[in-house]
Amino acid sequence: MPVDPAGADRLALRARRVHEAEGGGRRAFALFQAARHAGPLVWILPAHVPEMPMLRGLPAGVGERLQILRPPGEIDLLWCTEEALRAAPVSLVIAEPEKPMSLTAGRRLQLAAEAGGTTGLVLIHQGAGSNASETRWMCEPLRSPAADSTLHRWALKKNKKGTLGSWVLDWDGSSAAFHMVSETGERHESARKTP
């Protein structure tokens, strides 16, 4: 099954803006976006968080372009995020704050993304989003009957510049390539019954 170009466009993050992702699959969504952005990448997470991206296990080409920053506190994390968004050569900034962001903090990040021409993705806890974000995604892994398949449901639940939607895709995390999964009852070819 080929990649659906329309589906790929629906999953793209608008440049020069800050977006949010929540849910159990938010880190997979961040890696997917990192694989689709050319250029330097910055991932910012608190110093005390034990789980961090393992560079050798990331999609092809991501580990070599990724810088990981581990500030000691929430204020430092927001400052690092703002400064990374202002850095013009950076293509994508991923940040993992632990507390809900205020409207003021969210607006500062938006202004920094505009100034740097950078895309931002903030991985938030459920319900901890900022009204300043361009989009908010609910990201959940799905159980798959195939042992070699990894399904994800990524639902766009807030979008300041477009429509909302929900997509299921098969993405194994090794590259930017993925397959859109048809909704139940939809098929690309007519079903043939055997006698």
C-alpha cells in the first residue's frame, strides 16, 4: 500500500508555529515529525527524567542531527525551548515540560518560532495544553494483529488554521515512511467473494 500524499500533508506540522501532542504515543509522534524535518533537531526534557531518546534506536538520520538538552528545572526548560526556537538553523524543537504552560509562556514560544522560522512541538500531559498552540494532537498506540506492525492513532483535536480529523497509520519507526490504514469498510479494491 503506497503512502497517501493527502494523509502525509494532514500529518505535517505548520512551520514557524508551536504545536502540542498528548497521550501515550506523543513521543512516537515526535519521532515521526523529527524524521520528516530536514536539518538540526533539538529535544529538551527535564534533567531528572530517566527516559530519554536513545540515539542509535531513532529513525534513520535522526540521531546524527539531534541535540538533547537537559535543563534542571521548568523555568530553564522554557528558556531553552524559547532560545532553540529562535535559532534559525534549527528545523524542529521538541520540548517536554512537566507543568501546564500559561498563555504567556505559550505566546512567547509562538513568537520565538516565528522569529527563528522554526517548528516547535511540545509534548504535554493530558489537559495541560496552552491556548496559544497552533494545533493539539492526541496520540495513542494501537494494538495490531500483525507482530511486525505498529499502528498509531493520531487525532487532531485543535487546529487554528484548518479542520480536525483522526488517522490510523502503520509506522514502524525506522524511517519517515508510513502507510495510512483505511477506515473499517473502506477498500481500495472491490472485495471478491469466493464460492
